[in-house]
Amino acid sequence: MISLDGQKGKGSARSINNFHLFDAISACSEHLNDFGGHEAACGLVIDKKNITKFTEAINLFAKTAIKEDDLYPTVDIDVEVELSELNEKLVEEIELMEPFGPENPKPVFSSRNVYLKNDSRRIAKRGVKMWVTNDKITCEAVSFRAESMGLPLKGTKVSLVYSPSMNRWQGVSSLQLDLRDLKVL
């Protein structure tokens, strides 16, 4: 994004995985007054008259550097487990690694061959909630950023990507999956 103030522009950019933004901007630097940053984010200063040429150059660079697979979102999974391997003790051990953030991401789990115990339903503006089971354990799976996630019906077999947590409400603790993604099998 470039913001103009008269004939000068200041820009800020963010990248996708597998596209080294600093290298891309370096390759087009002949059109810039100044720039800096790293693989995932950069800033730049440009004359208004050079914006079109810079846009053409950066788009050409991206066309050759970005593969089609790079355009699909990915989720890094730390470990695949059977749903029945999850318990409060494991979640408490994970909580010992807090605080979570960009430099210390919350562990992401995956479980295959899980069934929906009930129909999934929308919650809040962009959320989804469902109960899942592998016939040994049943727990709630919730996401508040699931606008593109479908709503599978009771009995549907799915694979889940999530971070386990404990839902503590009114003195009762229950295992909950903070859902990142799901795939209908």
C-alpha cells in the first residue's frame, strides 16, 4: 500500500509464505528513493511518477517467483494425535509454555477420522461450534474466525486442525478444541 503526500509516496508491504519480499523490492529498487525491511515486510519511499513502473516491475518479479501452491493458505501442524490422547493434564503442560505469540506460537494439533456428534452451527458473526468424537472421547470444537469453514452435519467424518484448551465456566472444566481448520473426509 502506498500513501501519497503530494509527489512523494510512502509504502508498506507484507508478504505471503515463500515469497521473499525484501529480495523482490531489491530487484525493483531502481524505481524507489529508499526502502528497507526483511523477508516478510518492507517499507519504501517512491516518487509518484515511478509508481506505475514499480508496480509493473514488482508484478513481473512476483509472476516468476510465486508458484501457484504459494497462493493457498497453509497451517503448520506440530503433531498428529488421536483425539482420545487429549486430556486436562496435557493442556496444563501446554499452558506452562505461555505466553503464546508470534515468537512462541501455541502448539497446533491434528486428528483424523473424527465424527461430528451433532450438526455444526454458526456462532457470533464468523464462528462455528460443533461437538466431535472418536467414540472414546467427545469434546467441543469452536472457531471464531471460520467464515469460510463449512457446516458439516451430524455423523460427518472429518480431520481437524486445532489447539487444545480447557473451557473453564462456572466451576466446570471441559476439553475444548480451538479449531483452525477442518476437512470433510
